[in-house]
Amino acid sequence: MAITIVTGEIDSGKTAWLKSRAGAEGVVSWLSLKAVSDGEFLGYDLQMFPSGATLPLARIIPPSESAFNWFQFRRFRFNPEAFSEAQSFFDKSSEPNITFILDEVGPLELEGRGFAPLLESILKTGAPLTLSIRPLLVDEIQRQFSFSADEIMRLPG
């Protein structure tokens, strides 16, 4: 299994770098894209490739119609449906020689929430994996999820 970590501070280009590889054949990806409306940052959307399906992932203030089942973590409210859909998308990815991209693994996953179950599922496959992690969490995430990256790419911030 080849594991690559892409790391850098906020707005260093981690997601853009991952997105440039997400559309390749044989790559299944989960990207956390900034959600913006009228120039205002709302939070993040989850975009899954190769389907291109997009779901609200995290909001500073969630959409009122679905706010009742979203959960709070730090300054964001997270949509549990996005994490369920991400896992379901993985479960349907049965092609051989598949490569996975997961953006972004962080404090939520260290608590066993968010993409933690998905990351564990991907690691069990032994398939090539590229994931983004902020610099201060690289060692802790590798330790908690019992893997060691083959390559760590540090993007300038």
C-alpha cells in the first residue's frame, strides 16, 4: 500500500492539488470544497469523484431545513448525511486497482467521527491512498490510524 500525505496550512492549495488528480481514471475521491455564496464563506461541501456528486458537509450556520440533525464541532455544524453518503460511495467502489483520495482528515477524525470510519475502511483495502492533513496533525493521525506515509508532500503556505 502506498500512502501519500499532502500537508500545508489553510489555503495552501491542498484541495486544489488533490482535485487536479481526482478526475483521473481509477481514482475515487472525496474532496472538501469551500462553499461560498455572494462572496461569503459558508463552510464546506463534499464532492465525490468520479460521480461529481456534491453535498453540504459543514456550515458555520447550517441550512435551517436540515439543521436539526447536524452536529456541532468547534465552529462548524456538520451534516451526518454527507459522511453516510461518503461511506456508501466507498462501499460501491469495487473496481480493481483503485486509488483513493481523501480530503481532509483532522481533529474530527481524531475523535473517531467524520471521515474516521471511511479512512479505516480505505486503509483495510491496502489500496493506494492520498490524503490531506494539516501539518500539526500528521504524526498524531498516522499514530491513531496505525499507518505510516510513504511520502509526505509539504505545500508552501
